[in-house]
Amino acid sequence: MQYSEEGEKLADKTPCAGVRADLKMCLLNSDCVKRDKKTPRECLKTSDGSVAYECQALRNTFFECKRSLLDNRVRFRGRKGY
């Protein structure tokens, strides 16, 4: 996770919060939000290439993390995205 100040912590302690924060920062720094003035949600729905591959990978990781919360096997394997 990348933060602006050294030792800064997330206030959100819910599962997958770190991946969510990384995805949010990636989307806010993307060309789609800065140049095209779209919302991050609109940018994720478009496939015109204005969103970096890293953001798409973080979106997939966030999805897998949220899905693992519903998976009963998580107690043996651990949560994905960590």
C-alpha cells in the first residue's frame, strides 16, 4: 500500500480495505479521471484503454478478496489479496 506520509495507517479496518484504498488511488491518478473528467466507476466500465493495467489488476484482486469473504474455505487458505 502506498501512502503519502511515513507510518500513515488506514482508518478503515474492514477486510479488503487496503486493496480498496490502492484501487481508489490508482483510479484517481488515471488519465480517465484526470483528463476525461469521469468518475472512477465510469472509468472502470469503459474499455478504451484510458485506465492502466495496474488498476484493472487491482480491481480483480479486490473482487477476489470480497469473494473470499463468502467462501467457507477461507479459514484454511486465508483471505486473497494479502
